[in-house]
Amino acid sequence: MLFAFIGTDKPGMLQTRLDVRPDHVAFLNDLNARGILKFAGPFLDKDEKPCGSIVVVDVAERAEAERIFSSDPYAKAEIFAMTDIKRWNWVFNNPDA
């Protein structure tokens, strides 16, 4: 099942995001190597600076997705003001279809 994590950064968290980014990328690379990560990337503000994240994983149940997302270094660094996890159906341009 696909689950999408959507996070919106707190104001003033750009430097923290940049500082934590190497650990975040390593975390995502590990998920990717294990076949869990479907895609991920930052949302951008009007100045093209990162201001949030979307991460989509393929796992058996929501609890596993919640565990993964709470383990992300960005989540541990508390950069997000708001987060949401939604079950997602990839209809168009799904490479697995």
C-alpha cells in the first residue's frame, strides 16, 4: 500500500533543514535500497527554497508508514509545523502499472 507523508516546515527552519539534509538523504537512500521508497522531494517556496516535504512509501500498513515517517531525521529535528499521512493510489504514470 502506498502512503504519502506531507510535511510543511515551521518558519525559520531552512538552516536546520540544510544541516540535517545529509542524514535525511541517507535515510531515504536506505528506504530506496530496500524497495520501500517510491518517490520523495521538497516543496519550494516563492524563492525556490525548500519549505516542506513529500515522501511516498510502499508498506503493508499505516502503522509501518507512521513508524518510518517518525524516524526520518527531518521529523526528529522537529522542522515540521504540520504533517499528514494519507493512503494514496498512484493512477497515472505509475511505473509499476
